[in-house]
Amino acid sequence: MGQLERLGAALPACRDLGGALRGDRLAVIAEMKARTPVMGCLSTDYVPARLAATYSAAGAAALSVLCQETSFGGRPEHLAEARAVTQLPVLRKDFVVDEYQVFEARAYGADAILLIAAASTPERLGELLSLVRRTGMEALVEVHDESEMEAAVTAGATVVGVNNRDLRTFEVDLGLSRRLRPLLGADLVFVAESGIHTAEDARGLRAAGVDAILVGEALMRSPDPGAKLRELAV
């Protein structure tokens, strides 16, 4: 990990994820992935740099990059490829559970990283969040219920994402974000993740006080990802 730490420390300062997600309009974190375990292939012509440029030109607030190869068709190198063509914050969105993944993400140019509350004890979540910040990055801390929300806030999360998809059953409930939004203070950034496909979905979440949405499938399946992104940035 020493070499990874040195590589990360030599990079330019991280771009501000939290700041990028606050604004007058609903911010869109545009996700990049070639496939998923549930939906299979999303793109037969997956070029991360080209997609990152498309998302940036269409008004994305940040990019979400999947780096796990077996299930999502990604590689850590895709972080660097995306960052090279955009000024947007780049998030590594994987199941991060150890220090190596944190240092690896930074070494490849990530500005932020996903931490899933359900994948850690509250104590471990706090440890990983502290490590992420020592590297200069920020974390999007993902939760799915009230107890995980409490754990995220206690750990010091400032950017919290509610995954509307239950990772145990894969069922999606957009109402979950609307129900959990009042539990998070207005001073923290609230992100709704998964199951967002239409402008109507986006408007409903914005009306509920959501700051940003993370969208992958709807963009990756669209014949015009840029146009779809503009449709969702209500």
C-alpha cells in the first residue's frame, strides 16, 4: 500500500463532491458501468473516457465509476480515464471494505468513494470514513434504513445516499428516499440512488428535498445518454 499512498499523494487535490451536489437544480451523479449481475450487459461499446465526456457535456454534477470487473465490467484504470476528460468529481462506486481499495481508488484519481453502511459495523464505517478523508477524498455513505442512517450520521458522513433498491431482494421502492429524507439535516447532502428512470421520478424526489440522484441503468440503456441526463436534471 505504500506505493499506492505515494501515487495518490502526488495527484492534484480532490474535487469537492459535496459542493458539486448542491445547487438550484437536482444534481445528477451519472454512473458508468458495462453490465450488472441483475440486468446483464448494458453496453456492448463501453468506452469510459467517451462516456465521461458525454456526461460532462450534458450537465452531470459528478461521475460514478464501477471498477469491479466480474460483475460490472470495470477496472480501476477507468477512474483515471474518466478523470482525464472532465473537471467533475469522480466517485469510485464499489463494495469497499478494506484500506487497500481506498488507497487504490485515490492512486487512480478518484475524488470520492462509496461506503456502504450495511457492509460494515458502525465502528468500522467510522474508521474507513476517517481513512478516506485522510487521503483527501470524500465518501458517499450509502444506507437503506433508519438505523443505517443513524450509523452514517454518527460516523460523521456529510454526503448520505439512500439506496432505493434492497440489496437482499433487489426490489426497488422510490418512496424510501422520500420517507428517510426528513431524518437527515438540511446541512448534509442527500442523494437518492437506484430506480430513477423518468423526469417524473426526478421531480418527485426533488420536491421531497433530495439534493442529488445517482443514475446508472436509465443512462446506460438510453440511445442518447446525454439527452436522458438532461431530462433528469430537473
